[in-house]
Amino acid sequence: MSVTYADSGVSIDAGNEAVRRMKQHIRSTFNEGVLADVGSFGGMFQPNFGGMREPVLVSSMDGVGTKLKVAFMTGKHDTVGRDLVWHCVNDILVQGARPLFFLDYFATGKLDPIVAADVVKGLAEGCRTSGCVLIGGETAEMPGMYTDGEYDIAGCIVGMVDKSKILIGASVAPGDVLIGLASEGLHTNGYSLARKVLFEVGNVPVEEVADELLAPHRCYAPAILPILDAGDTIKAMAHITGGGFYDNIPRSLPENCGAVVQKSSFTVLPIFERIQQIGNVPEADMYRTFNMGVGLVLVVAPEHADATLATLRASGETASVIGEVTTGAHEVVLA
């Protein structure tokens, strides 16, 4: 008896077909910095330092989490890749970095070239809109590792910032203002709790909440980068991801500072109210699991608050003052 690789559940032909379908999407993100075409063993990128005196590379990795389960339930696969890129862009943005290039990892039990290409289509869209190159990745077919029809994706981003402009919150002081930028939904965090409450406790049909659960993870770079280029108005930023308000805002503050957030200062999105009501979820869990309607928090001096708000709103962002920096415990208090 002769056993082939295909007999073990891995199709090289499917892999080649997936790459063929991906190429147009990947190449659509390329710019003058790309030195190798799709299919090379390694991506090569020559950065333009743009007058930076001491360029510093900033990198991050992340995944989409169980938001993927909603993609599987709905059969919609062309948005989760975009969510992944924009999450990673925001993560390095809070340190002042501009994205350069992105690499992805797509793994599944049985490769469906159409699904894989849809995921990469979303990755490419996310990269194009944030000025980032999709320079490489890996597509892995691993029989027995994943449930049929499911996959996982992860990504690595590399960006760059001038050393003198790195945001580490060193100048943050009591009395500084917190500005919150609106989210469009859960972004890519809290889906395990959301799915348990909505689908197991509430028996809510997925069709009823699909649009809200698949709402995009907003990319804040187009609004924030011009402000960073214009001066030193922004002292620090926090991306409100896993850990919500309680764990992420303190990451942008010095050890001797805390923050007070006024819950009445921003709009809690209906999907969060629905989750809390159906699951009788404690308020502390809600604000530590979800972004509650605020995806990014800026720290600015009081005298710069009005001008910063005006700039953000002119760029299309919904933004408001949501609190202030305080002296004392390195924690967030909700008022």
C-alpha cells in the first residue's frame, strides 16, 4: 500500500491554489519599500526613515480570538483579517509608531482556498488603509488540529518611530485630561463572554446580532498620526483591548498616577447593554472585559483638550473628554 501526503489530509495543490488566490490582494499593499515578491522565503523591506534622527522599530503580535467563531457561524470571512491588522496597528500606535509591514499566520485542519483568500483579502484591506505592507505569512494545513470548517489567524506588525517621539507617558501629570475615541463594537475582545451570554444564556439567533458582533475593530491611525506629526500634544495613549478600562489605561500612566473615568461622558453601545442585561453581568466585569464604546484613550494637557477634540472630530472621529489623571493609586476609578 502506498500512502501519499494527500492521504494524510494535506493538499499541496490546495495550498498552491490558496496562494494563487491571495497574490492579487497581497500585492495590492506593496509600496516602494518592498524588495521581494510573493513567494519568497522571506519578506524584504527597505524603510524610508523620513528624516528621523534615531529611528526605533516597534513590533507587536496578536490574534482575533473567538470573534472567529462568529465568522464561522455566519460564513463571513473577509473582515476578520482586517480586524487583526487594525488591532495590531493600534497597539503600536499608542507608542507613537507608524506601521511599516505586517506578517500573518493562517492555520486550519483542511484548507479551503476560497476561505483562505477571503481572510487574506481582509488582511490586505486592513494594510492598505493603514499604510502598511502585507509582506509575508504562513498558511498551514494541519489535519486533526482544528475542527472542520474552522481556522485560526495571528499577525505580527513592525512599525517605526523617532526615539525622541516615543510615547511612554513620562510627562503625564495629575490634572491631565483623558479623551476617549468611540469604538464600533466589541472590536476583538470579550467574545467568549459575549457568545456565552448571547447564544447559550439568551438563545439569541446569530443572524440577529451578526452585524454588531462583526463590526470592525476601528483603526485610529489615520486620525492620530497627523496629530503626532504636528507636535507633542498627545502625552500618552491606551488601546482599550483585553482588560478593558481597568487594565489598559494604567499602562499609559506613571506609577504615581491613577485616573477617574466618568461613565456618563460617553455612549455605551447597545450591544454591551444587551450583554449585561441578558447575562446579569456585573458592571466591573463589563468594564474589565469590553471597551464599552471607547476604543482608544488619549492623555493630553487641559489646555490642549479643546483643540485636540476639534481635530479628531474634523477627521471623522467621535471623541469626548471622559475623565482625568489623578494623584495616588495606579488604578482606574469609574464614577
